[in-house]
Amino acid sequence: MLEASGTSTAPRIAPRRTPPTWLVVAIACAGQFLVVLDVSVVNVALPSMRTDLGLSAQGLQWVVNAYAIAFAGFMLLGGRAGDLYGRKRMFLVGLGLFTLASLGGGLAQEGWQLLLARAVQGLGAAVLAPSTLTLLTAAVPEGAARARAIATWTAVGAGGGAAGGLVGGVLVDGLSWRWVLLINVPVGAVVLAGAVLWLTESRGGLRRRLDLPGALLVTAGLATLAYGISQTESEGWAATATLVPLAAGLALLGLFLLVEARTASPLMPLGLLRLRSVASANVAMLVSGSSMFSMWFFMTLYAQNVLGYSPLEAGLALVPSSLAVILGSKAAPRFLPVLGARNVAVLGTLVAAAGFGWQSTMTADGGYLTAIMIPGVLMMLGAGLAATPLASLAISGAAPGDAGLVSGLINTSRTMGGSLGLAVMSTIAASRAGGEDADPVALTDGYALVFRTGAAVLLTAAVLMWAWLPPGRPTPEPKAHNTA
């Protein structure tokens, strides 16, 4: 992206050269890696956190939920703020907030301090995450080059989620639970410095007032809905503690849509939902994400609770799956020109469904190769293949001024789908196994039912994608490569 030249004739220092495209992609992907990593990296550290800070079982649950809810609830606001006030500016604000909150969480002496830090981390992540994709797409021209860049972004994000267990296990075993959060501080500082030096500013169209009523309603609605979802595992679906926040969240989201239809400068123009590519890709991401996200959680539980792996051993056991999701994400652009985005998304979802079906045959004495490695590789290879074309379809269908909003919407769909799916799958597992204190055979039955359910959901998602995603034409190779 070239900087606009000034109108003054006074001597001035020559403008800085446009940074290489690969450097912009690297900085954006580093930010995405951090925010996705922190969704899962704390899981193996929870027992140590509980012992050190005296957290209750409910408080321990909110170490995870405080981050996820704030992340999902503020995502649309973060995406629109980037469009209106500058993607680089929001990248810096989000990453700075995330890094400071990580420091606060790592130094927490009381449980409430840790929970507050996790919520602020989630807020910073929500501001940062949409800007990572829009900065990348602004720097790379549309075509095969952008598809490869989005594939790298997808692979890094998926790798961050996949690496959470391994990174957390290494840090907890080698140092302490505090370093699960403190490790973000030096990494965040380096990425911040690189962003200040190398990223160039971009905005999506004219500056307008931020739709604060819409932002508050959608954030409150998503956060309340997510809270209700989080209650299902401990309280059940029919409990008042579950039904009230679920109903309130849906009511707030309904009010948000009403406000958006009437305001002059909406946070989310409802016309976006009439775009087939945007609507279908987001629904597909939400449905498929409801199964994909739960894979890591239940594979880790199976490895530790049934097969007796340590946290570090469980993380190492899932390394092939982590590599598979990266491989799938990087391979997707090679298939796009030949098969088209819709067909690649369907193919990836079917591969993942095959892995889920295989995993549902697990036993209490399963071997690593057939009970973890091969089905795990299939699940995550398919996830990587599907995510890249879905993100590409959503972004390509929106106007440049709405790119940050659509990016935030894609991330919200994936996060909210994962939260809903994990809550539902946890209820399914508990109902079959009879709780986490059950014997290994009963636990295995519960986990197997989860993967059978996940396979059915993914098959449904594949049919949905085939029927609704734009068929499109194979993406042509660009006539000239970007030399920036």
C-alpha cells in the first residue's frame, strides 16, 4: 500500500519504503496466533491455578469463559472500529491491551484479579483479531496471492489453537502456571515494535460515528447468550440459571437487529446478511466450528483421563494433528483454482467428518496410532482445508469498507459456534458417562458419543455448504505477481 503524498512543497524527509508483503503478513499472523493460542493454552494450567489462588470450581470455569465471552462479545465492535478509525491503530490498541492484561494475569495474587485480567485479555483480542485479517487483505492483491496469504493466516490461527495444549504443558511443567500468561508479554512487545515500524495505516471508507447503541446491544447479547451456554454443563439445559440468560441474550440480539435496521450508520449493515457469500460462509463457519472446536478439548480429556497421559504427553500426542491443520490450510489455495471455493470447503468438511467417525470407535485401551494420531490428523486436515475457502468467500463478498466488520463476523461465528458446540458436547458426554468421576470405560463411551455427534453435524454442514455457498468459478492465477 502506497502512502498518500502530501500537498506541501516544503522540504521533508522522504517517506518510508512500503514494507515487503511477507513482513506485513508475518506481523498480522503473529497477532492472530497470540489471540487464538490464549483460547486453549490455559486448560492444562487450571489445576495449578486453582491450588495457588484458591479458586472455586465455578471460578475455575470462568478462567476460560471470561476470555472467550469477551473475545466473542466485542468482536464486531473491534472489526467496525478498525474500518472507521484505522486497522493499524486498532491492531496496536488491541495488542497493547492484550499484552498488559497478560502481565496482570501472570502476576495475579487473588482469583478475581486473574478473572478480570482474562476478561480484559479477551477485550484486547476482540479489537486485535479483526485487524489481523484486514491488514493482510489490504496488503495483498486479490487473487491467488491473497488466497495464499489467507491460508497462512488460517494456518497460523489454527496452529495457535492446536498448540495451546503443548505450549501450556511445557510451560506448566518447566516453569509455573503464571508463564502461560507471562509468555505473551515479551512476544507481544516484539510484535508491537514490528507493527509500529512496518505496518501502514488503512481505513475502510469515510469516517463515521461508531454505532455505540448497536455495539452495546450486540456485545451484551452475545455475552449473555455465551454465559447461558456456559451454564449448561453444570446446571443443565432446563435450569432457570440457563434458560434466563439464554432468553435474555436472544432478546438483546433481537433488539440489536431492530436498532440496526433504523440507525443511519449501523455497526452491522443488515444488507451484508443479504449477500449470499457472507451469510452462507458465516453460517457454515458457525455450524462446522461447533464440532471442530470441541475436538481438542475431548481428545485431551481422552488422552489424560482414559489413557493416563500427562499434560505434556497429551500435548505432544496432538502435534501431528497440529501439523495437519496447518498442512490443510496451506494446501487449500492449491485446490481453489481447480475445484473452486465451495467444493474445497465441502471436501475439507467431509474429510473431517471421516476423522470424527473414526475417532468415535475409540476404546478404553486404544493405541496411540489408531486411537489418537490417524483420526486426529484426518479431523484437522479437513478443518484446515475447509476454513480457508470459507474465510475467502466471506471477505470477497463484502465491500472494502466493510472488510473489518466481515472479519469480525467470521471470527465471532467461529468462536460462538465453538462455545455453543463445546457446551452441547460436554452435556452429551456427561449424560452418557455419568460425570468426570466415572471409570475409564464409561468416560470413553461418553467421548465416543461426542465424536459420533460431531460427525453427524459435519455431514449436515457439508450438505449446507453444497446447497448454499456460491458455486463460483475456479480462482484464476493473477497475471502479474505483486513485487511490493
